[in-house]
Amino acid sequence: MPTTDAPQPRRLLRDEVYDTILGAILDGTLEPGEILHDEELMTWLGSSRTPIREALNRLAEEDVVELVPHRHTRVAPVNVAAINEGLFVTGAIHEHIARSSAADLTDTQIAEFAERLSQVEAAALEGDAAALGRTIREYFLVLVRATPNSVLRAKAESLSLQLVRFLTPRENLRTPQQALEFLRSITAALAERDGERAGDFIHELHETTRSNFIEFYRETDPTD
């Protein structure tokens, strides 16, 4: 029967599988270093092997999963040096975008920052660590997508997947309230299209996060 309603696009099964596996990695259900067996994933996800392998290959390209042919497929283990470097690069990208793009932000983009901030606040209030990490990532993705530079966008989006796994309160990386205050300041600066002030807050946020991260892993490293 014809209808005037526009058809809704169907999501590919591989994309749904990708989202489910990624979500389990980000919330800690699948832990760093955990071996991923095709048969177990097929049972858990109710999917055939092909969409699962396609999703795992995509996650491997993003360095969230580690594929070693004829040996194993596993959740990428913690690499402290790589995360520290990733934090530095991500911070530099976020800071650059804020300084260079804030003046051109649309009212719609400003409203989206405010909406994402409210989601971060809700996650912090509920003490939902996994949601907090996810909503902070989504907040900064609004900023990342404001730049016309596709190379910066791709790099920042890829790095954010790796970093959010380890930089949430479930890893005891200090108080979420500190990050929330920075985000409120960044949002206020962006609302005024003040890229320099927003860039300063972003720089301080990332430097503080890096310092907390290094201190945490130094304290918990049994070989130190």
C-alpha cells in the first residue's frame, strides 16, 4: 500500500553488532585483554559470523580491539603510554577547534552543547560511570564535528573511543565533579563564541586529566 511517509532507513546488522560490542567495551562488560571468541559472540548477539567479523575488523581499525591472525581476537589491553599520548593529541585537537571555530558556531550547535552538558550532569548526578564517560565523549564530538577539517575529525573520533574506556570514574580517575565544572565553563565560553577562553578551559581540562591518569596508574602499577 503506497504511503506518503518517507521510508525509514534500515540499519545494517553489522552496525548493530558493532554498537553492541563497543558499548560492552566502553562500559567495562568486556574488559581490557578479554579474549573474544566468535562462537560466544554469535550466541550472545544472536548473529551469524560475518556481521561479527565485520564489526570486529572495524573496531580493530579504531584500536579498540586487537586482531592477531591465527592467534586471538581480544579487547585491546591498557597501554598507558598510548593513552597518555592520545590524551595529549586529543586535547590539542579540541583546543585548536575551539579557538578556530567558536566564532562560527551556529545557534543550533550552541544549543546542542547545552543539551549534551545536561546529559553529563544527569549521568554525574546518578553516579552512572559508564554513562558519564559516554556523555563526555558525545559532548566533545559536537565540538569535533564543528570543524571543516575532516582529518582532525577522523583522528579525534577514533582516539575518543580508545580513551573513554579508561578515563571514567569507574577507573577511580578522580572526581567527575571536576570535569563537570570544566564543561560548564567551556559551554559558557562557547555560547559567547569566545574561542580563546574555551580553548584555555579545554587545555586545562586535558592537562588535569592527563595528570590524574598518570598519577592513578603510577599508584596502581605493581612493578613501580
